[in-house]
Amino acid sequence: MSPTELRAGVSLAAIFSLRMLGLFLILPVFAVYARSLPSGDNLLLVGLALGAYGLTQAFLQIPYGLASDRFGRKPVIIFGLIVFAVGSFIAAGSADIYLIIAGRVLQGAGAISAAVTALASDLTRDQHRTKVMAMIGSSIGLIFAVSLVAAPLLYAWIGMAGIFALTGGLALAGIAVVLKVVPPAPPLPERPPHARFAEVLADPQLLRLNFGVFTLHLMQTAMWVLVPLSLVQVGGLPLPEHWKVYLPAVMASFVLMVPAIIAAEKHGRMKTVFNGAVVLLIVVMFGFAFFSNGLYAIAFWLFAFFVAFNVLEATLPSLISRIAPPHAKGAALGVYNTTQSAGLFAGGLLGGALAQHVGPNAVWLVCVAFALVWLGLGLTMNPPPPRAQQRPA
């Protein structure tokens, strides 16, 4: 990669990481913390609080993506970070689960994912795009590992209100990165007069990928309704010690993720690696449902999940950016991130409802059903052909 591409990848990964750290810090501790709140023992409300920010993201990713195509990527990213910070500070001042849900909804209104990934695509050449998306995806995984270690410690030190306030501060720090570190965005491509938003909605290849990211993040959020409590109740591991499972699982997953990404991009095995990761997700969900009766079993299935998740988190946005028309890249990534956010919301809501009214195994088996549909779509996917090598900018 050229120095500009490397700088773009690192700085945009940092923006994603600063924002996602605030979100991830909540996951390992909120289900336990919620029990101290009025109505906090209702798993449906807990799941709603975990996934609520995905609701407004689902409505706003497309407008943010379209706005970034028209007004530029950086102004849209800065605006979204400000809105996210406001929602974080509202949640920090809440001592009621319903007001926390409201703050989470406003956090989701800072829907910058489409604009960030579109800017990453603008600043990188085709042959390096998956590498940059992998940098962003890997940084998210690394930040997730850090949050799993730090969350119980921060919770004991500054409480849930402090974690939400820290989330807002990290979002504001992201603005400084946008202004001072991210390379200048190239001019946006001219929009042809015949361009229609419908062209990114009706493309069958994009639809396959959009369903995939919906399923991936539905599974991710649904898991965290159950996993922290399982580690306490089944694994016998106190909350402050959960990092002993999370950190090795995430870090070890990178060892397998990197060669998979190289095989997908460099050796033209994108479809094989992609569908193999979906198959692994199916195996993981079955494992959680029927073979997670102890601490080591839970740790193994978490490791396997993170391998699949990191591979898919890197390849999905790369494929979207390569298939989408250049003049509608922000719109296509807006649709993609809308379905991602809808998956986050649906996962929290569906996971909480099923766990509350049916039982934990229902959560895992519904995730299996979604993943099987995704696999069927993935097997008929036409990955984009390798592009010609371009000179560094």
C-alpha cells in the first residue's frame, strides 16, 4: 500500500475503534448491571437496550450515505460523531432502563459507518481495499477484546454512568482524528443524470451481501444477551474475570483470520473463504446450543465465532464497495450499513424475547436458521473478478 493508503486505513480504523469501543464496553456488563435497575430483570428490555442503537442506525444509514455522496464524507462523519456523543451523555445521566434505551437510540442516530467505509474505499485502490477493510475489521475485533478486558474493571471503577460518559468522550476524540489525521478526501465522482437509488436496491449481488451482514450482526447481538450470564452461571466465572475467556479467544482468532484474508484476496478464493466462514458460524451456533456445558466449551465456541466474524467483517464491505457503482458507493454502503444496524437491533430484541419466553436454545437455533439461508445465498454469489493493478496515488 502507498503511504496515503496506509494512513487512511490506520486513521479510519482508529475512528471506527474509538466509536465502537464505547459500544463494546457496554456488552459484557450491561446484562448484569441491568438487574440493579427497575425492570432490569426483564431480558426483553435488556436485549432492547443492547440493540436499540441499531434501530435508528437502520433508518439513518441510507440518508447518511446519500449525504456523503452529495456533501462529502468528512462533514457527515463529524456530524454523526457529535450526535453519537450527545446520546452517550444522555445515557450517562440515566438511572432507568427506559431512559438508557432512549440514549442508545440517539447514539444510533450517529450513523457514520457508511460514510467511513465509503471514504476508506475512496482513498484506496481495488487491490488493497480488502486489506484496508481488514484493518478496520481487525481493529474492531482488537478493540472488542480490549473492551471485554476493560469493561468489568471500568464498571467497578466508574460504574455504568462513567462508561457511557467515556463513550461520549471517545466519540469527540474521533472528530479530532477526522480533522487532523485522515487524508483529504478525493473529489466525489459526478452523478450521472440517469443514476437512481433503485439500482443499488435491486442489484441481486448487493442484496445477498446485505442479507449476510444483517444475519451476522443479528447473531452477534443475540449472543450477548446470553454469553455473559452463561459464563457466570454455567462456567462459574465471576464477571471481573470474563476477560480471561474473551481476550485469548479474540486474539487467537486473528491467527486464523489473517491467512484466510490473504487466501481470499491474493489467491482468488474469496467465495470459498466467505462461505466457509458462514459454515463455521452455523457450527458455532449448534455448539452453543448443544455442546456448551462448561467453561472450556464456551471459550472454544467464542474463539470459533470470532474467527468467522472477523473474516466476514473484512470481506463484506470490500465486496460491497467493489460491486457498487462508483457514483452510488455511499448509497450502497448506506443500504449495507442499514441492514447491518437492523441486524443489531433485531438480534437484541429477538434474542431477549426468545430467551425470556422460550429459552436460550431457541436463540441459537433461530441464528442457525438465518445462517442456513445466508449460506444458500452465498453459494449462488458471483464475486467480482480481480481488478487490474493500479499505480499508487
